[in-house]
Amino acid sequence: MQRTHRIVAALTALLATAALLGGCGKEGSPPVKGPQPDQLPVYRVASAFTLSGSPTWNRAKKRGRLVVGAKEDQPYMGEKDPASGRYSGFDIEIAKMMAASLGFDPATIEFRTIASANRETALQNGQIDYYVGTYTINDNRKKLVGFAGPYYQAGQSLLVRTDEHGIRGPEDLAGKRVCSAAGSTPYQRIERDHPEAELVAYDTYSVCVDNLLTFQVDAVTTDDTILMGYAAKVPDELKVVGRPFSEEPYGIGVPREDDALRFALDDAIAAHQKNGDWKKAYDATLGLSGVPAPAPPAIDRYPAS
């Protein structure tokens, strides 16, 4: 039981969540665990690259660096070390790949944390050049911004303890205590599609995970990428099970009228998938959860706006 309490304390201190649970841990807490820099791919910077038809690229070229919007609260996707200020995770690696293909050294990227509610405004106002942060492509958002990709197909899934063998998917939730964020889409989906489950709601997923580790709930549910981040933090204690049971295609957000940039990023995603960078980045980040790299989704090269 002492080991469980130690894990809960570490998670509470270390894991920033989708609700922007922030702050440093208590004095003496372990350092933030994350992808190791020496295990990450190195991306070849395209030489003599130009994209004259892109006003966004031209502004970045004049300033000498790209400004990229990201999340800072999602383990192994987009997470910011409060001590060093360094961003890490699969989304961060995608942003670096794109920079290299656009002719910019990834080390020069200026990352800016942009809340989900402010993504479209940040792109429309030119505060950022592009956005990489679990940004689901949908038709309503396409009216406001452009999307390159998708570069990853996420979906709702289940997080359980490693000693749990009776839950393999949502069909096994009858009579089980299932935790999610209050009012969230994942909560509503379980409520609608699996009423036989006993739902428990909290404001943050970290509280759900704490309750899972202390045997107060049987499973936690949200996007698989978020759950995989938790599992990667304590892989001996937590695992993601089953196949995702929703579709959340993650794209790179760009200014809506900048089709030249969007198409260039589509090309870059395809190139990095082909040369192995995409899988190497996955293996060094989300892959630490124990979930093998999936096949990348097909790129949706929709017509110019």
C-alpha cells in the first residue's frame, strides 16, 4: 500500500492534465519524467527551401524562427518541464519535423502554450504560425482555420491497472466504476452508449487516475493519447486496453487562407512517415506506454479554400 501511495503522490506532482492542472510538486518530489532527448530522432533541415506563396512562412523567415502553438499539460504528447521550460512529447516532435521540412532548425522554434479555446484566434491573429496539440480536425473548425494531416488517429479508450484482466473494452464495463471528467464528451459517450457502467466524474483526469491506483474505480476513460501518457509515467501500474471506440483525427492547424503552408505541411507529414521519423518519434514518446505504433492515417489533402 505504501508503494501505491508513493505512485499517487508522484502522479499528483508530475502529471499535468487536460484541465491544466499545474504547479510544481512538493519538495523532494521526483523530477519530471519524460522522453529522453538522446532517444529522439534528429531531423534533417531542408536547405534552400522557399515557400513564397505563404505569407505565414514569409513572416517566419523574416523573424528568423517559427512560433508554434502547443499544449503543455499532456504527458508524452505536449508537456512543459516547469524547471527547464523544455517542451516534449509526440506533438512536439511533429512540430519539429515540420520545422525542419520548412527550412528551419527545430532548435530555434519558439513554442507558445495556447489553450484549446484560443487556438483558432491565435491562428487568425498571427500569434502563431501553426498549432500542434491534440487538435481534432472537424468541419466546423475548417470554417475558421486550415488543417494539414491528419498525422495521428486518436480515439476514446480505457486506462486500467496492470493487474486488471476483466476489462478489454467498453463492452466489459457492466457494473464497473468508470471515471472521466465531468461534462466531457468521453463521459457523455459512456453515459449514452454504456449505461450499464457506474460512472464517476471529477474535474480533472489526475483525480480519476489517483482513484484508479487506490482501487476506488476500475477504469478511466478519455482520448487514448492522454491515457497513454499516464501509462507511460507508471507502466508497471497502468495500461491502456482495447481498441479506441471513437475517431479523433489530429491535424496541424494553420491560418485558413494559407493553402501553400497547409500543402507544404501535408508533404512534410508524408515524407517523415516514409523515412521513418514518424515512428521513431512515436516510439520515443507515446510508445513508452507499451502501445505499439499504429499505421499513420491517410492525409486528407482537401481542396484550396
